[in-house]
Amino acid sequence: MPYQRFLRNTVAGIVLCTLSAVAHAGQNQPAYKFTAAAREIAQLYWLAETANACGWATRQEADRVEAFAVRFLAAHLSGTYRAAFFSLTGEPGFQPGVQRVAFGDRSRNCDQARWKNGWTSYKSVADENATRY
């Protein structure tokens, strides 16, 4: 599926971009556009769901990081972009769809250090900034 390939091939890039964005938080950075936020939230959900599917994270940890990702990205959106973003992430099939992809691909992803390292890095950022956004 193109969606699976999209998620799999770009999650490492989003982790790096998000880490950079957190490092620059508070500075006058341009606001996210909806398309960028939609891509990033799909990738971060995929990373959290992969971590859960591979046993690197509990369901509660994955949910907590997903909630942080929504808050973080929404904080950088304005007006209709923010409303559209909440509509996307609030869609009943969004999280379960990402979860199905992650569980379906676990045989290819669980032994990949890049995904585990990405999860560890992003979870650390989410934990450190849990009350910031």
C-alpha cells in the first residue's frame, strides 16, 4: 500500500524535523501548514504504533506520545489548519488504521535499529516536554 510505504520511508525524517522544531520552540518559526502537519502526525503515530507492536512501548506510552504529538503540532497551526488537523486526528479510523499498518509490518520493522532509536529519541522529547504543549 502506498500509505504503508509513505509511513515507513519517512518516519526517520519526521523525528529529526520534530526534534529540530522542539529545539527551536519559542522562537519565531513559521507556522506549520496542514499538509506538513498531517504528514508528520501520521509518521509519529506510526512510530508510536510500531513501538507498541514491537514491544518497545506499552499501549499507555504509545498513547501518551501520540497525544503529545497532537498537542505539539496543533500548537504550531492556526485557524482552519488547526481545525482540519483536529478533524483528521479525531477521525475514528485514523489511529486504528495506523495501528493496523504498524502491526502488519512488524516483521520488517521490529529488528530495525533506526525505528527503535527513533522511538527512543522521540519518546524522550515527548517526556521532557509533556507539560509544555
